[in-house]
Amino acid sequence: MSEHFGEEDSQYLRDEEWLKVVGENGWVAFTKDRNIFRKQAERAVLESYEVKCFCVTGKDMSGRECANKILKNLKRIEEACYEPGPFFYTVQSTKIEKID
């Protein structure tokens, strides 16, 4: 988001704002905040803009650990992206799991 909104402005975006931009542009969202799927406003944006969203799970993960989880599951993530949105998956150490 910093590439799209600028470094400083991206720090203050509400989740609904950046998720809308992701959906409008057909991008794929990655987050570490699983609560995005549970909150009513964010979920409404996910559904309205057909966002394809992946949440990398784990407490206090370093950037390297987060990247490793994504890389280990890259084939699964890529295959899931062929599905129409909206969807929300968790990215775990050795699998991805769709959340309904």
C-alpha cells in the first residue's frame, strides 16, 4: 500500500480503504490481521469488492517467517487465486485453509 498511497499515508489507512483499492484493482490482499474477516465493515468490503485475501497466521512473526510461510504455500496460493473472489484463506506453515 505504501507504493500506492505513499509511505506516510499508508500507515493511517483504515482496513476498509485499502481493501477497497485491492478489490477495485483485482489485486490479492495479504495481511497478518485475521480480525479483518470477523469485523462487519471489513467483511462487507471483502464481499462487495470480491477481494481475494490471505491472512498469514502466527504470533509475533518476523518478516522472514511471514515470507517463508507465503513461499512454502505459493503454489497453493496461486491455485486458490484462480477461484473467483471474495474469499479469505489463512496461510499456515504447511497449508492454506479457506474460512467461510
